Amino acid sequence: MIIVLKPTANREEIDHIVNMIEKVGLKTNVSTGEMQTIIGVIGDKTKLANYPIASLASVEKVLQVSKPYKLASRDFHPSDTIIEVNGVKIGGGNLGIMAGPCSIENEKQMSEIAEKVKSSGANFLRGGAYKPRTSPYSFQGLEEDGLKILKKVGKKFDMSTVSEVMDTSVVLLISKYVDILQIGTRNAQNFALLKAVGKTDKPVLLKRGMSMTIEEWLMSAEYIMSEGNQNVILCERGIRTFETAYRNTLDLMAIPVLKEKTHLPVIVDPSHAAGLWQYVTPMALASIAAKTDGLMIEVHNNPEIAVSDGAQSLKPDKFAILMDEIKKIAPVVGIGHNIV
Ligand code: PEP
Ligand code: MN
């Protein structure tokens, strides 16, 4: 249920309604816009049956929300959510460009890549320390040693960091080292993990499950948000279809559809969708044209010997060209003022 207040509603009237709702055991989400305040009500609304909210002087109208996700819904929060990480904004036209290798391998590798991607315009450094590999015999990540490298290199180049958390047992450990917690495609419906990251104060980058519908994805965001953490960034990274010519099908339609349904920032990872580096740049540019809020791009200084995902990694010089093209296309669609 959504309560739209009249533009004249004052603080006292807003608090009165919020208290009334919370007294019967329901939760509220107050969104204060420039013109109007909206109060979202979460929980069993029949508890409010005896409260004539619609007839209060400060209330313009009461709307019923049939969507199963509430906090993630644009109905509850009409303006775009802008997530700020150490002064860098993502959302509302600000682009978060996250670049770096699939796996953190060593400090030299991370430093070389960070220096290059930063000078091309990336504003976040990515790198996996806990790797979700299809085979248990593949490289599994440097774990805490990798996180230490990521933190050190991020600091050296003044870049905020992103790394994947695969298990509830390491949520707090990873939170000590990184600025954004990534939930990978394979864990996108690991509800215990979603709740655990929802209890932290770190922004969460929630990748789309490889077979997830948009609604299921938003329900996963709702799991995180219902624990108190409202800073969720959705990341389209390709879904499973019948097509085998590339790794996954990048669902760019998800961008405008999500923009309609949710206020959360939506970014795109063309690297894990493509599986091959030569498809990454065109799909990154298409994402910018579709007004994504950011990109996650795998970049490696020596992809031939990368321990994971070398085939889809851009070399730093190709990433630099991509950034130049982004800087041309983004202003045409009215986004990216923070990177040009
Ligand atoms: C990654 O970003 O390194 C990764 C494993 O991504 P995904 O979960 O999208 O496969
Ligand atoms: Mn990867």
C-alpha cells in the first residue's frame, strides 16, 4: 500500500501517519520528493482496516500495490536511487565503471591493471578473491590474501573496490576489505546470503541469476533491502538461452524494463555474457545507449595467461578505446556527466 501525501503535508502530519502504521506492527518506507512525500506500507495491510487513512487531511490518495516486491519498487520510491561510494555516485545519470581482472592473481598484476583502467576513466576496481568456478579443480581464488591485495591497490590508485562474496561465513571478513559486495549469478537466489549482505552497510552489486526472471531478480533485491540495506545495484550479466554461439544472451531489454519497475541503479556486465573479448565493446556501448547506470568489464594485462576468464578479458588498450567511445555516446543519451 502506498500513501501519497498532499504537497502541503508537514513533518508532524507525516510522523503521525508513520506512527499509526508502525503501532499496528507494519513497516514504513518514507520517500520525500521535491514536491510530495510518499509513505510505503509493508506487511499485512488488513491490520489498518480500522484506520481511515484515506480521509486524513494530509493524504491525497491511497494506492494498493500488487507487486510482490515493495522496497525495490518504483511505486514506493519514484526518484532514482543514487548510490554513493567514497564520493563516487552510481545512478541518476552517474556511471559506475568497474574494471579489473576476473581473479586477483598477485599485486603486480593488480597494480598494472588498476593504473591503466584508472587512467582510462574507470572509477571502481574489480577482482575476485573467492571464485565460483564450475569445476572444483579450477583456481578457486586467493581468498583473504587476494582481498589484502585488492584493498592495497585500490588505495594506491584511489579506487573503490568490488569483490564477490560466495558464502555467509565470509560476509564480515570481505566487508572489512571491499567497498561493494558482489553477489554472483550462481548465488542470486541464495536467500541466506542475500539476508546476510542485507545486514551489512556495504552497497551490494546483485548479479542476475542465469535463469532468473526480472521479477525473481527484484525479489532477491527485496531480500537484501528487507534486512535494512537499501543500497542495491542490479547487474545484468547475460542469461541462459538456446543460443550457443556465445556464453550467455545479454538481455539489454532488462535495462528499460527495470528502470520502469525499480528505482535501483542497473548496470551491465557484457564480459560474462559474451565469453569472448571481441563482443564486449559493442555490447558495452549498446548498454550505454540503453542508459545503463554503469558497466562491469573484465580487463587483464596479459589475458593469454589469466587464471580465469582470459578469453573474455579486454587488454588495457582496448579498454581505453572503449572508454573513449563511451565518452562520446553517453552525452548523446544524457548520462555519464561524471566521467566525461
Ligand atoms: C565475476 O564477476 O567474476 C563472475 C563470476 O560473474 P558471474 O557471477 O556473473 O558469472
Ligand atoms: Mn570472470
